[in-house]
Amino acid sequence: MRLERLTYNKIKIFLTLDDLTDRGLTKDDIWKDSLKWHQLFHDMLLEASEEFGVEIFGSVAVEIFAIQAQGMVMIVTMEEQEGGDQPFDDGFIEMQVTVEGCDEILYEFTSVEEVIQLAKRLDESNVNGGSLYSMNGRYFLHMENMDPSEGNKTVSLLAEYGNPSLLTIHRVAEYGKTIIKDKAIETLVHYFH
């Protein structure tokens, strides 16, 4: 589990499938109102509170994004309260959960050579598109509008060469450098065959 503070009242939590499995949960358990899920959520809020020195009062809004074959990202927004509310330690948490699928992924690579080799493998599997960025000495491949039937195969290939990025595409696009805006796979294969 990895935590990232987005704003003063918003925290991003990245949970891999292994994190869920270690706690005896599946992505499907989010839909259920289980004691395990509530305990995991409470533990995550405690860890976020300790990590960032934030006191969490009142209700929190939770957005959950499933990342194909990787796990999930939770965006926790703590609503500002004016005194009188009990802290979450007392067990009063009102959760508003929305779950959305994700047809886009962002992978991170340590070298451009990894991206070139990946592009050749993706091209052989008839996977095209993507945008390539660089930021802080790393390379980021953003794939969107993926065909759901090809998603698992694409993610498997991506995982052989890189790691899922904990950064958002918006952050990479704003603070990084765009190398190839569209059709990154085709462009890399064309120039590095």
C-alpha cells in the first residue's frame, strides 16, 4: 500500500492485488458491506493520519478506481467540519463510495530502451497507440481506450518491462516532457525496427 497526499484534505492510496490478497480481500469485496473491508478502510485512514499528520473528522468521500490487473487507487477526500464532530477513532465514519473501471493505464520505465523493446512486443500483439513522456529521468507510457478483451495481455506485457505508475497522467503531462503525443507504439517501432 502506498500513500500520496494530493491536497490538504485529499489523499491517494494505491493498493495492489497482493495488498488485498494479504488482507484476505478481493476487489469484489468493495461492493459488499463486509467487516474486513471496514477494518481495511479504518487501518488505511489510521496510517494516512499518522503519515501526514492529519486529523480525520466527520465524513469522508471515497472514489475507487480499479486498475486492470494491478489493483486499485482510492482517492479519500476529508470534508472540512466546523467543531463538534467526533474523530474517526471513535468509529463514526460515513463513507460515500463510487467505483469506476479504468480503460487507461500509465506505466513507468527506467530507460527508453525498455520502452522500445516493449513497443516491439506490443506491435507484434497488434496493440497500438499510446503517448510517451519523460519526467525526472524516467519514461512514462500512457495507454488509453484499450480494448477490454486485450487489456490483460497488454498489462502483462507492460509489467514485463516496467511498473505501474503511482503518478497521475495529469501530473506527468503537466510537469514532464511529451516525447510522442499519440501513436507512440507505431512511432517507436517505425524508427527503431
